[in-house]
Amino acid sequence: MKLSITRAELLQVQIPLLHSFTISGGTVRDKKCLLVKLTDSNGVVGYGEAPLFEEPIYLTETLTGAHKVLEAFMLPLILKETIEYDEKSALDGIDAAMKKVDSFRGFEFAKAAIAQALCHLVAENMQVSLQTLFGGTAKTIPVGESLGINSLEAVVEEANLRVSEGYKRIKLKIKPGHDLEVVKAVRKAHPTIPLMVDANSAYTLDDIDLLKALDPFDLLMMEQPLSYDDIIDHATLQKAIRTPVCLDESILCLRHVRQAVETGACNIINIKPSRVAGPVRAKQIHDWCLARKVPVWCGGMLESGIGRAFNIALASLPGFTLPADMSPSAMYFPYDLVKDPYVVQDGLITVPTTPGLGYVIDEEMIRKSTTSRTVLPHD
Ligand code: OSB
Ligand code: MG
């Protein structure tokens, strides 16, 4: 089967956050993201989301930069594409189309939005669910909560609430000055909950003693303690501490995964699909890790219900054995871009099996939330 892309829309969307979200590098106050909307020659529409921030506080890619690159370089190439796919290997057809934008360096989030829109289009055309397209099997996804940096009291109170609601693990954002005490307090309140920390690159090897002091708290893992572009120093750290290291920011492609595993830089991989140029590449990383028994889990970037739909389908693959960062939109936003967004019940999300995205796009909400719109090809 074949589909060709006839039209592309690039939308910048803004949704208020109910509470600001602070990581070691800075604070996110509003959710702004890019939506890529592709239309094919059958008139079918596919959406993708690049869940970026305006400031480069997580990685170097920014909302404005991705917007420019999508509009000027990537979408014009995709508009010339015909995707050839057969039912058995539909993802190979999408991967082949993505190879066209691979010649551009970086901009994984921009590429991921395109890859998502192509997956959505193929799923709609084949009338299969994203889960079926990706080959996922789990009926439910276990969810952990990610707690931003806040006062000690606020973090403990939030942890209490989420543990009582049934969330399967608690992740504490840490940075120098907000680490040992907060871990101690939450561990004391919840002696057995799977607990982890995420430093978003706030430490260096000079902090080994401090990071080693977290050993007694029986943490599930320590996510991205050192620089966002480092692998080697993480290997040094992992040799010095008992807590398993997990890499997030350092992993942008399968090659990085291979190097991290081969050097012993980490024992666990956070597969954040948008960070690795989309769901198809994320599945390749999953397959590689599953074959080598490297545990993986699905990270998030405060996506709307559109971006989360792809992550949920992907997280139903068998190698995703640890709880996902997949809190529901109701925890972050006053409204979502899909109708009837998923809920988390007893710490679980039910994976949708309906054809296409699995959720109904709320076109009206998207229209109301759009702050800029570009249509390609230009007339
Ligand atoms: O490092 O995982 C991260 C949010 C913004 C930037 C970076 C990260 C996060 C999260 C959010 O932890 C997780 C989620 O989307 O639920
Ligand atoms: Mg992280």
C-alpha cells in the first residue's frame, strides 16, 4: 500500500499548567508544544506532537528552533514523500520515510513529531490501533508519578497523595541542596514504595560522595545525574555507587544506548520516544534492550493526550517492565487536546485498542489553544 503526503500544518499550541513544574535546570510555567498535522492523498489526517520548552533547560532543542527547522527544511521533504508499506512491516515504510530527514543533525523532537504523524496516518489507513502497529501486547501500563522540585512539605504531601491513589512508583526531581533530605523524608513516609530520583544533569563527578550517600535508601534508580551529553563519567559513577544509574538526556539514538550499555554507564534506559526521534526508533531501542535483558521504561515530557497516546501504545511492548512517567493530563492541565483523556486507576492505564490514535482529537480545543499556524505547501 502507498500513501503520499499532500499537506502539512505546523501549529504552535499553548495550554496553561495547573502548577508550574520545576526540574534542576529551570521551571516550566505553561505547556507550549508544536503539533504536526499531515494530510494524505486519501484525505486522512495524522497528528504528531513535539513536547518542547521555549528555554533549553532539558536538552538543547527549543520550541522556536524546532519550529524553524520543521517549516523550512523537514516538512518540505516529507511533503515529497510517498510511504510504501505492507501490513506486516508498516513500520519499515515509516522508517524509510524518516531516513529522508536523518540527514539533518539533531532536532530529535521535531523528527519525532513527524514520525508520530506518519504512524497515526498509517494506523488510520490500515484501521489498526497504534498498539497493533507497534506490536505491543500489554493490556495495562503501570504508572509512576514524577514530582517536581518544591518545598519538602509539598513534596511529601504530594507523594502521600499519589501513593494512596495507587501510583506504582515515586520519582523525585533533585538538584544540589534538594536531594538527601527530600529522599530521606519520602523514604521515611513510604518504606517500601519503589522510589527513584532524577537530577536532570545537575551533578558532576565531584559530587560522588553525596550521590553515594543515597545508596542506603534502596532507590530503584538514579536518572541522569551527570551532564546531558555524557556517557563516560556515568560509567565511573556507576562503579562507585550501588543505586542503578538510568540515562535519559544522554540517549538520543540506539548508538548511544549501545555505548552506554557496553561501557557500564547505566543499567536501565529511559526510552522517551520524542527524545529518540519518535516511536519507530524507540521501538528499535526497545528491541535491542529486550534482546540483552536491559530493563527499559517509558519517560514523558508533559505531553498532551496526543503525544501520550503514542507513548502508551509503545509502553505496551514486552520490554517496558518498569512504571512509566505517564500521569494523566488532569494532573497538569485544565483541559486536553483529546476528548475523554485516559485516567489512571490503581496506578494503571488501560491501553486503547480502537483503530488510529485511540483517542478522539478535540479539534475545537486545538483551535482555541493555537497561537500560530503555518500551512505547507505555501500557495
Ligand atoms: O526528565 O523526565 C524528565 C518533565 C520535563 C522535563 C524532563 C522530565 C520531565 C518529567 C515529566 O519527569 C514526566 C511526565 O511527563 O510525566
Ligand atoms: Mg529525566
